Amino acid sequence: MKKILALTIIALFSISNCTRSLQNTLTTQEKKDGWQLLFDGKTTKGWHGYLEENTGEGWIVQEGLLYCKGVGGDIGGDIVTDEEFDNFILKLDWKISKGGNSGVFYHVREDEKYAAPYLTGPEYQLIDDAGFPEPLEDWQKAGADYAMYPAGENKKLMPQGEWNTTRIVFDHGHVEHWLNGEKIVEFEAWSKEWTRLKTEGKWKDYPDYGIYKSGLIGLQDHGNEIWFRNIKIKEL
């Protein structure tokens, strides 16, 4: 019995190690298709704090995951890529702490006149819908284009603490948000509808929100723990 138990533990440990080793990598086909990793699973290379030289103490690599400790707030703590992107498909896995709030930005313009990435970069919302301590509007919930387009009713969000897979497509103004294999948001950036939503809603006093056609990818530290893995991008 003891021998069987020991072999079982060894087998489970081996499976765990094998699974971990497959994370943060590109398949041969992905390499051929032009995908590139934005997180190597070992370092924060390729990222820096917004308006900072490095990622700071709030972001570390932990067991192959990019871990946000949750020490930031509305201003400060977010990280952005060193490289800019215009048209792309971005994929990543994430899981969040209970009641947590975060987001993924794109087309972020890094400039001293903008205090935070959200002032220029549209945001794919990452949040614990069920556990958030305050009522949420639909445009604040997971998968939404924050303060613009809510997620569809077909959204399938995993319970807090479990992994979700997000995909963002930006193709010459055509935008898609995917969550766990389902397309949950679709719109045209800079269209009449988009402009109306911007000028009538949360962004009416932020004229530079969403105007840039290229920029940095950003990950938000909103004061809550969140974990990322398999962050990869394909330019279109």
C-alpha cells in the first residue's frame, strides 16, 4: 500500500511538473503562424511599470506565473510592454483573488501628461463578478470593454480562483473580446456608435481615450491579487 501511495505521489508530481513546463511556451505551429510570447514564465523581461523603468515590487514571477501582489490603486502600479502594437490577437490566462478587480489595456500611450494607462488605452475588464463587494453595472463586469460595451449573455466566467482564457482581437478597428472560447463582445472602434458611447459616458471628459491606433499592452494593478500565464500575441 505504501509503495502504491508513493508511486501515485510521484506520478502526480511528474504530471504537475510536465503541465507547468508546457506553460508560457509556443508550439511549433504557433511559431510558424507568427505568435510571440510576452511573458517567458521566468522573468518580467519585456515589461515595465507605466512611466517607470522597471516593474517594481508589485509584480513578481512566482512558480511560472506573473503575479500581481495588489499594492497599486487607481493611479500607479500598472505595467506595460516595452513594445508597441497596432493590429493583433492577444491571448492570456488569468485568475483573480476574491472580490478582485483588474484589466488588460491596449493602445496605451505612455506620456507624462497621462497619469495612468486607462486614460488612453481601452480595457478588457477582469473582475470577480460574483465576489465583488459592490453592485456592478454590466459595463463593469468581466469581459466587457470597460465603460463602453458589456459582455453578451453567452459569457462563461469561471469561478473565482479558477483559470480563465481571454482573447482580444484588434484588426484595423474591428474589435472582439473572447472569454473561455466564446466571443462575448464585438464592435467597431471609432465608429459613430463608439463615438456616442465615449462622449455620453464615463469617457466624455477624457478626449484622448481610445484615439491612438497603436500603443502598449498593459496589465492593471487595481489593488487586488491576480495571476497571469501564457501571455502571447500575434501581429496582424
